[in-house]
Amino acid sequence: MTLPEKLDRGEAIRYLGGAGIELTDEMNALIDDCERELLSVIAPKYRCITVALPCEEIMRGEDIRRHLEGCDRAVMLCATLGAQADRLIRIAQVSDMARAVVLDSLASVAIEQVCRMIDEMIAAENPGEYLTFRFSPGYGDYPIELQKTFLTMLDAPRRIGLSMNESCLLIPAKSVTAVAGLSKEPIPKRKRGCAVCSLKNTCRYRRNGEHCGF
Amino acid sequence: MDFEKLTGTNGFVLLDGAMGTLIQKSGAEYRHSPETLNITEPDLIASFHRAYIEAGSQIIYANTFGANAYKLADSGFSVEEIIRAGVRNAKSAAEGRALVALDVGPIGMLLEPAGSLRFDEAYDYFKQQIIAGQDADLIVLETMTDLYELKAAVLAAKENCDKPILATMTFERDGRTFTGVSPAAAALTLSGLGVDALGVNCSLGPDELEGVVAELTRFTDLPLIVKANAGLPDPNSNEYNISPKRFAECVSELLKYGVRYVGGCCGTTPEYISELKAMLADRSYVPVPKEAGACVCSASTVVEIDRPRIIGERINPTGKKAFQQALVNDDLDYILTQALSQVEGGAEILDVNVGHPEIDEARMMVRALTSIQSVCDAPLQIDSTKPAVLEAGLRRYNGKPIVNSVNGEEKSLASVLPLVKKYGAAVVGLTLDENGIPKTAEGRFAIAKRIVERAEALGIDRREVFIDCLTLTVSAEQDACRETLRALHRVKTELGCRTCLGVSNISFGLPNRELVNSTFLTMALEEGLDLPIMNPNLPAMTGAVRAYRVLAGFDKNSLDFIAAYNDTKPSAPKAEKTVDLTSAVYRGLKNEGAAVTEQLLQSRDAMEIVNELLIPALDKVGEDFEKGRIFLPQLIQSANAAQECFEVIKRHLNASGKGEVSKGKIILATVKGDIHDIGKNIVKVLLDNYGYTVVDLGKDVDPQLIVDTAVSRGITVIGLSALMTTTLKSMEDTISLIRRTPELQNPDGTSKCVVFVGGAVLTREYAMKIGADYYCRDAKESVDAAKRVFG
């Protein structure tokens, strides 16, 4: 899949510290340069499978049941920017840490953009149906250990080169696994909300009375 | 039936098709993984094997692809049970009509540096499989995407059985594996390690593999294997899109590249094998010799020694105080920075020497090689006088390295050359022996000849023995330069070896050394020098090599030369003269900061500059960051600029005899299980910049290593990071071990250590609950904590 030519700058700036900070020319140039470099090395890959609900393998805890309520099918997906993104950030950590921080933020933006593109594709392939937002292992009471189930069911190591370590951290790091429900009935619009977020106690945005947007 | 007698009249060997596809089509149900069917449905599995043998397969792969201890963990069966049953099923189906391969796939976890599985752990997983599969006729290592993992598997196979080994990797449409391995690097490395055949499986359809197969054959003499998918699966029906007939046609197009072993992967069935058999009937296998000459590589980058190539010499502590100190401190950043800057300067291969009397050289060599390989693609040259260090490095190097070095002494020949052969490296041969360095070219040539003969007797290609005729200091022995060059010329023309030479020694004791060095370099190049070992960061030296490559006709159309010197990048903004120290630091302007500091030192006291200008400037930056007025990268840039200023002041103080001490020593580590270490690395940069000495243990660090380092180095301030909720437990365990260790306790039983912690999901309450002393919300607060601890 191909990425858009531009990454979402506003989101990158929020990752870097917030929209309230004055963006100097130097900072702007640094972000431009990092964006160019990142986009030139990454080759995003993804895979989706549709499963009929209830799918017992992935139903663990209350949150996912609530999340998929009213859905008769769900799409499981995995996506990654690939090993080169990690490598680029690793190299920058040796040669120029300021750059590494910018690359890291941009890569986080990029994988989220990839996921949004996948959302759109799923929606296009299932006309007339409604898609819940993506729910990932580690959200709320949805166990991170399900990462292994997701990767196995999606055949992710072989299909897109995505695997995990013993602590269930995805490798490459700039990757996502998630499940989104498909429903014939409209799904009430809601934000993902902070309640299920593992960062809820330390989040910068919340501290400043903001919301990350998810 | 044995492996040697396998090949029929036409010389090809027919492999089988997919096992998974047949299992899927049969609708057989299994609880955990398809390998468990070996025990629950042995007859079914045997029937699939039989179908392939009846279609013509001469080698069948036992149903053991994922039968490793990691994947089978909660299957209810042991690796031994599954593998023995798998081999037994295949043997019973074969009844001597086909050979049975133990099929070994990837473990399912990524190795370091991308992942956290250690090389030796990977080796142990594979070793268990190889031993369990002792009844198989040969070993197949397949669907690999990481050359490093495949190397662990090959070594495990070689060291635990004497069966033939077939090794195949999976390449994507961009011609690389998921981890970035190129076919050329795979071919070179696997040939060197001594597999019996290599190639490609899975990946794509045979219609899309020509590029990969053509590249593989250019870099190996070995027969190739092609076991492609039946095209691409339809996302909905999961049916593959290439028919058996078309599959065979596409494979037939690949035979000209020296393909000898053919079969099918995902989506293929016995029908595909029948079609392959029919297609092969009127063809015969033609071996294709390797086209490339001497080459070395990392997992992603091949350097062919088909023209002079620059070996960077700077990762060598000899005569470098700062480097020696970095080795003693276990500080790898120094080495990594050297590696990156040499490549930037034009080095194509890097020499790595970490010899120092106060350290464990083998351990450091492994650490240096693996760390460099995690950030740098250049092939490496493992440089040590100790065979044990060479072997440690050779084992853990990813790709095909150079060994530096062997010499004409019997002891050296007998200990080093077998290692070079076993691990498939190239080697530098020094023309000296127990009697020292011969004075004449003839004497050196004779030693070179001896080295080459001994290498060839072990099966090492003479083109991969790089003879070093040794540079002597011209100010001491003026005639020696001529002898070196004469010897070099003879070695190149008469022995047909590649040559290398450390260039810089020539000018010891003379003024304007760079001029002497670059002139000598040019002379040596003209006599046939292939591999100058030199400082690539001296423009005159690198320039001489680049210009020579143009003038001698290697650099076609001067493309590389133009790329190197026709600088299209906008030139760096000129240093602003008017900037003052405070704003240089604030704006993160390193060069300006250093220049202003130099100027200020002429009129003001060093400590006054530090206390009245630098520290307040840094404090202002810190405050602005805290208040959300600047971005994190700006804080880092400012800290870097301040460090540049501190360096200037340090040099000044050292010159004026007022030595300077570190503000304090701190251990940093990202806890066991956690691999997200960018936060820890940011803290490290800042602490460094504020004058603290940081001992960085890296990521995924075992609690015991942290404690051992604290005890052995006498450091009692420890910073820990964990990014994920799942790894906070690890942080707690680490702190608990620190508190429990008697050597880190005061006589009254209280802890000597101060622990500060940070990480995205960590809260102050939790930090206190798990026994930390300081909770640091961000990198700036880590510096504040350090200030409070050390005063």
C-alpha cells in the first residue's frame, strides 16, 4: 500500500509536545526533513481477515464484548511500517537524538494514518454496514496476551513480517493489531474514551484538559 | 537411497508441494497447530506424503515446520514427540522411495537487535529440533526472513548432525526479505557456512521470482532451490491463481540460473509436482558458476572487491585515550558514533578492534559487532590477535565478514584458518612469521604464498585471502616503502590474491603526514592495492581512492565521484557571528556555541562561564520545556549545544592542568522484556550533557546484570525505564532485587542505592509503591533527580 505524500502534521506536533508551542523555522525544517526521510524508507504492509461473531478465540473480558455488541462479524487487522522504520529511528538515536524524537513521532502518525486507510478500505468493501472503531489487545481489560492469537490468526509473521516478544510487544514497533466490528445497524458515535486507555493516569493531554482525539 | 545418489539422469531433484494446503483442503481439525496432526492423525499425514511421492517427489518434508519449543509451548506435546512422529509418518510413507527431510521453519520470535531473542537462545531452539529429528535423512531450513536466525539454524544443524542442509529464505516483491536481507547477502553467507544448496521458498509465485533467483546465482557456486507459492491467494476464497501447468512453465524459465531442486510452497498440490516432473523430463541440470569475485557482506549490503574499497580503521583503541576509557566503561556509543561517521566519510567496510588489557575482549567484540550491525549496513572486519575473540565474533556476525588476521606463523595458520573456513569469512594474511617481517619483497611474497597454499588446502578461495604486505615507517627505513610496493605488486599479479594495506604507518615521525599518506596510498593503488585500511574522515585520503577509481576506469562515467563531490545539498548556514552564548544554547546551535565559548575563554574564567552563562541558559531551556513553551527535540538540541560548550571548556581546563571530574555515575537500563528504549536514550543524552557519567546497559536488561554492574562498578544511582503496563512488573522485580542484594546494602540493612524510574504508563503512586526513590515524569525531571542526588 502507498502512503499519502504528507503525514498529518498537526498530529505529529501534538505527539511532540502540543499545539500551543510556537513552531520555529528550525523545528519546521527538522520535521520536513524527517518526514521526507521516513516516507522514503517505509513500506507499510497490512492484512485483514473477517471473522463471524461470536469468535471465542478473541472474546476475553467485558470491554470487547461491549465493543462488539450488535455486530455479527468483525474484521481483524494487522499493519506495520516495517523493519526499516525502527532501524531509521535506532540510527538517529545514535547520531542525532532530537531527530530521533521527531522521527518517532512521525512514525506513530504514519502507522495511524495507515490504519485509517485500512478502515476506509474495510468500509468500502462492506457497503451498507457500519464499522466500530478499532479495538486492540491492551485496551481496557482486553488482555495484551491476545497479541499472540491475533498474530497467529492473521498469519502476521509470514504475511507482513510482524511478530512479538515475550512481553507481547509488537516487533517492528510501529505496528498495530486490532479488531473492528461490522454491524447492520448504525453504531452510536462515541470517542474511544480515556477509560480504556493504559495512559489515562499519565497522559499529557488529560493533564492539560485536552483529549488525544481517539 | 542417499543424498548423493538422489539425482536422476537429468540431474534435478524434485521436492514436494505444500503440506498446509492439503491439510486445509482435507478439512482435518487440529487443536493447536497443524504439527499436532502428526500424533492425532498419522495416517492422514502419511497419505499426503504418499501423494507427493506418487507424483514424483524425491525429497519430502516432514510435517515439522513449526515444531519448536516456542510455538508448541501450550500444545500439550513436546518438540521430541511431534518431530519423531512427523519423521516417522514421512518415513512410513516413503518406504525408501524418497528421502525424508526434517523441516525447520522460523522460531516465531525475532532475534536481536530488532527483536529480543538472543542468538544463543535461537541456536538452542534449533538444536533441540535437529536432535529430535535425528532419524531424518537431511535438514531443510525454510521460509526464513532473518539471515541471523538462519545462521543460528545452520550452525545448530552443522554442529549437531552431519546431514545435508538445504536452506531457503522468503523474499518479498521488493527483492528483499521482511528484515531487509538481500539475495546476494543470503547467497554469500549461506555458501560460506557450508550448506549444500540454497534458494527461495514461499514468497511469491514462480512468475515473480526471476530477479531473486538471478541474483542468488551470481553470488554462489551451489545449486539453487526454488519452492514457490502457486501465485497469490485470493483474499476471499484463499485460492491461489497459478495453475499447475503454468507453474511448471514459470519454473522452467528459472532453471537456467542453476536451479536444481524444485518443488512448491503455499497453494501447491501433488498436481503441481506432477507437472514439474513432466516439465523436467526433457531438461537437464546445468550448474552455473558464481559470477561475482571476492565479496564480503552484512545482511543487507554486499561489497564486491572488484575495485579499491576503503576499510575504515578508526574503531581501534590503540593510542586513543577516550576510546580506551569508553571500552572500560562499557560505553558502546563511542564505537557507534565512530562507525556512522566513517561510513559518512566514505568507508565501505569497517575494521573493528576492541583489544584492551582491562576488558573481556571476546565479550566486547560480540557487543561491538552486534551493536554496529544494528545501526550500520557496512560489512565488518573482525580484528584481534586472539583466535578465541575471532571465533566469538565470527559466530555472532550477521553476514560474511573479514578476519583480521592470520600470518605465516604455524600457530596462527593452524588456529585461524579453520575458523575462517568454518564460518565462511574472508581473511587478511599478514606477510610476517616467527622470524618477523622479511626485509625484502621476496621474503614477504614467500610468506604470502605459504598462507595462500594453506588456505586453499582447507578449501578457502584464494581470492578471499587479502594479503597485507605491511607498511613500515619511511622515516625509519626509507627503502622499505619500495619493498612493500614490490611485494604487493607480485602478490597481486602472481598469486591472484586481493591485497590490503594499513596506510597510515608510513608517515610516523614526519610533518604533514596526510600528504605523505595520500601520496603513498596513490602509489600503492597503482601497484594493485584493493583494500586500503585508513582513516576515511580525511578528505585527501578518501579523495585519492575516489579519484583513482575514476582514473583507473573502475568508476564508470565517474558516477560515484560526481555523487560524492557534486554536492547538491544546501550548504550549512554560516555560523552567526553575533550570537551570544545564551542564545546559542537556547537555539541549539552547536558550532556557534563552541566558537563563542572559545572567544569567551580568552577573557573570562572557565568556571565563571559555566556558572554564569551555561548553567543559567540550560536552566532557562529546562524551565521553558516544563512550562510547555518548547518541544522536546529543542530541549535535546539545546543540551547538545551546551555539551559542545562544556567540551571546549573541558579541553581548556585539561590544557591548563586543572583536571575535571564527572559529576557522578549513573546506571541506566530499560527493564527486562521491554524493548522501547527511546525514552531511556533521551534521558541518557541529557544526563551526559549535564556532566554525569552514564553507564547504559541498553534495553531488555536482566535485573541481575543491573545489580552485578552496580556492585562491580560501585555505582549506587540507577535509572530504570519501562514503557508498557506489561513490563512494569519487571521494573518492580528489578528494584526488589536491588534492595535485596547484600552488597548494595548499608551495615544497618538499608539500601545504598538511589533508584529513579520513568516511563509512559508509570505514575508517581506506582513508582513509590514499587520502591523507587524518584519518579521522573520526563527527561528533564531525570536531570532534576540527578541534581538532587549528587547535589
